[in-house]
Amino acid sequence: MRKLKSQGVGIFLISHDMPDVFGLSDRLTVMKNGRMVGTYRTAEVTEDEVLGMIIAGKQPEGKAQTHSL
């Protein structure tokens, strides 16, 4: 996947493995119960904030969302 990313190929990765998500993605979208919680640049959120979105279904305060995928 890293090789494809370096070649500019877009990849959809569906995972709960935070090291993989943060190591491979530029943007991430969190969903809870089939509904989108938010889309953020990976560099602008922490793993704890993402886990909070997954568990509570709430966006982190003070973080700007990116445009939807």
C-alpha cells in the first residue's frame, strides 16, 4: 500500500487499527452506526480524538473538517 500511495494511487482503507490508519492515510472518515461522524486530515487529529469519535460519535472540539471524500 505504501508503494501505491507513493505512486499517487488513491486507496480506501477500512480499519480500526489506529497505527495503520495514521501510518497510511492522509485523510480519515469516522463512521458510527452507519452514519458519518466526520472527515479530517490525519495530521490534524490525534488517535485519542479518533477513538472518541468512534466510541461517542462526536466530533472533536475546535477541529475543522475537510471536505467529504
